[in-house]
Amino acid sequence: MRFLPRYSLVVELHDGGVCVRSFHDPGGAVAAHVSEVHEHQGSLYLGSFSAPYVAKLDLSEPDRAEPDRAEPDRA
């Protein structure tokens, strides 16, 4: 059995390597296996190399943000 924790973590680092802010998803309920993050116009876009989704997190209210998921058509 292979153990893969579902904990997701996004960290923003300052140029000097200092943590500016972080977002935690302990159970991987919002976005599991996050591998890429891009910030654009006040939102974070999260993606994964191993899961078929793109999630959008509005940074204006991160505590109440619900991700907008775009999943591929499985037809």
C-alpha cells in the first residue's frame, strides 16, 4: 500500500526566501495534490499534475473562498 497524504499547502515566499503567506488544506478537500499555482488579478489558480482540475481561489476573502473548479469533460 502506498501512502500519499492529501494535505495541500501553498506558500508564497519573499525574494529572500521568507514566508509571506500560506494556505493550508489539511484534508485535501478543496484541492488535493497541488503542484502548480499562478496568481493573476487577485486570484490564485491551482493545478495538479496528477489530478484533472484547475481551482480558482479569490484572494480578497481567502477564509470564505470556495474554489471554482474546471474539470475536463469525461465523455
